[in-house]
Amino acid sequence: MMGRPSGSERLARVLGGLSGLSSLARTVPARRLVTAAQAAAAAAAAVRLARGRDRLPPLSPPPGGTTASISVVIPARNEEHRIGPCLRAALADPAVREVIVVDDESRDGTARLASALGATVLSGAPLPPGWVGKPWALRQGTAAARGEVVVTLDADARPRPGLFAAVAAALDCYDLVSVGPRFVCDGVAEQALHASFLTTLVYRFGPVGPRLPLPPHRAVANGQCMAFRRDRMAEADGFTRIRGHFADDVALARTLAADGWAVGFLDAGGLLEVDMYESAGEVWREWARTLTLRDETDPVRQAADLAVIWLTCALPAARLALGRPTRLDLALLGARLLVAGALRGSYVRPGPGLWLAPLCDPAAAARLTLATLRPVRAWRGRAYPADVARGVPGDGPAERLHRPAPRVTARPPSSPLRAGGRP
């Protein structure tokens, strides 16, 4: 019996396959087909990027503060080493009534630290079948909150003064608000790879802060910071309805937008910083887990989104590296550099990694494709069955609370804000 091929043999086979594809692509009909597909993808990307010309300005604290009672809910699983700055900032904000940390069966000192700093610690109940951990934690934290407005934060978020009043005020125009932060990246390689992955979102959905909302099936949100009115979320039972989704933020936005909720994705770069990962390797392993939006997007649209990334970002960079760029490739590379420059405002310390990010685009496209075909079903030592994203009902206590959500009519956004801000 033949043994398993070595790493070098497998690499040789891959390179041989790529060589065959390259030869095929050099034939006239194939070249014309690729050029036509690339032109179509470029047009789609241009439409999405053009939304950046008419965006709402970044959020800022309302002049008179807010009279809303605000509860901050932070789901946490083994976050002892990251949650401190988040808690200190939230507890110090005068607009916040209470800070609730939902300790999701942590094995470190997360609960002890949160309690010592002054937060209310809620020991999370065991995870019911069919649930992913974060929606379950948010479901419990929202049920325990007493404020009129609930703001959810990830443990790696760093809120700045005025954030909570600003997102509460935004609920005068929207039913669900999430915000785009500024990211902390500690090295050139981490920032380059992070910016490449971030660009895939911009090319698929456009910049943050669109004045006109996307259709419900394309709505996006950032679960690092979300805000909603507690009573309305309890009525919709939103977290139960997206209980099996890893990209719970986008799933929630699309589910509630389909119900008629006004969903806002706004720029809050001056009010929120997020330190997501500690290295380029962690960006590579972890972000693609949810970035594909595999469970929230039908296969046809997902294939189309991947095609846009491959044809407008990865292919031009690869051809440039091989010394064979076409005129369309050069135009797309020029647009890509403009996007890299526009993303400077998305980072606390923008550096050379932003300009090196286009070189990472082929790798980012490959990582997204692999994560789409072979999704990761584990996080923080907790593994999930393959069917969890289908929202398979379980027998846990949350299932007894589940009920169909009523359809509601959204209030049209009437923000007086003028267009502007950063992408």
C-alpha cells in the first residue's frame, strides 16, 4: 500500500495543478472569459465603494448627554487578560446605570476580576443544545438588565467617554445600532493581514455608515458594540432566533431588518477602540471563523462575494507579483491603494501595514474560501456540532422561552447628521 504523500509531494501537486490552470487561462477564450468576469466584479465593487461618497458622519456624544437608563452587557468566556480596560471605562461612564458581565463558564479569573472592579457578575447557565455561546450569554444578560437601553460590548472593546450616550441617542433614529471602531494592531504583519481581511468586508458591503440602509439580506452589523431598547428586544426574542449562528451580529441584524427594524451601522471610531488579536497568526486563525458569513448568506451570493474578492483584489496582486498585470489589473490596484489610504481612519496607529495589505489579498481570499468550504466550529475550548448553525432546537431552558417574533414596522431614520466621516 502506498504511503501518505509528503508535504513536498503535496506542494508539487498543487503547483502542478496551478501550472495547468495557468496554461488554460492563457488560451484566448479563457482569457476573454476571465476578463469579462473581472470587469463585472469590478463594476460590482465600484458600486459598493461608491456608497462611501454619501455617508453619515461619525457618532459624537449628544450635547446634553442622555436621559436614557443604560445597561452595559459584556459576554465573557476566559477573558481575564483582556476585560479590565473595558470594564473600567464602562463603570466610569456617568451615563451607565449598571455593567453586567455574563461569565460564560470561564476557567480563569474573569468573574473574580469583574466583581472586584464593581461589575455585576451573572454566572451563565450551561449552554443548551442548538446554541452558540455568545447569543446565549447575550440572551441571559439582556434578560437580567434593568436599563431602558442595553449596550452590548465585547471584552476586547475599549469605550471612550461619550460612547454610551451617543449610541443611546442614535436609537431615536434606529431600532438596532452597531458601530465601527478603530482597531489596535501591534505589528506591521498583524496590521497588514487585518487590513486585508477588513477590505474584504468593504468590497462586499461598502464602507461603514451608509446613509441608505442595505436590503435585509445584505444588512451588516458589528457585535463588538450594539445597542437596542430592552423591551423591544425582549418582544422580538432576537437572540433566541439566531441562537445557532457564529456571526451572531450579522444574523441578528438581518433577522430583525427582515421584521421591519431600522438597522444602523454607524462610524464610532472616535469613541471606541478594539484590540481584537495579539498577532498576525491569531488574525489568520480566528477572524475567518466568522468573516465568511457562511451561515448568514445563501450559497449563490456567497460564491458571488468570493468571486468579487478573487477577481478585484487577489488576481491583480498575483498578476503584479508575476509581472503580468493587465490594464484592468493596474486600475484595480490603483483603486485598492485608495481604499488602503481611506482605511487609515480605521486604525489607532495606522502604519506601513496598511500599504502592504494588498500583498496579503491573495492569502486573505484563499483563507476566506477555505473557511467557507471547511468552517471552523470551535471557539475558546468549546466545540460545536456541524448542524448548530441551522438553529436546531434543543431541550434547554431557553427553548421554553422561544416564540415567533411579531412583525413590526420600522421608524424611518431621520438623522439630521450630514454626510462625512471616515470609511
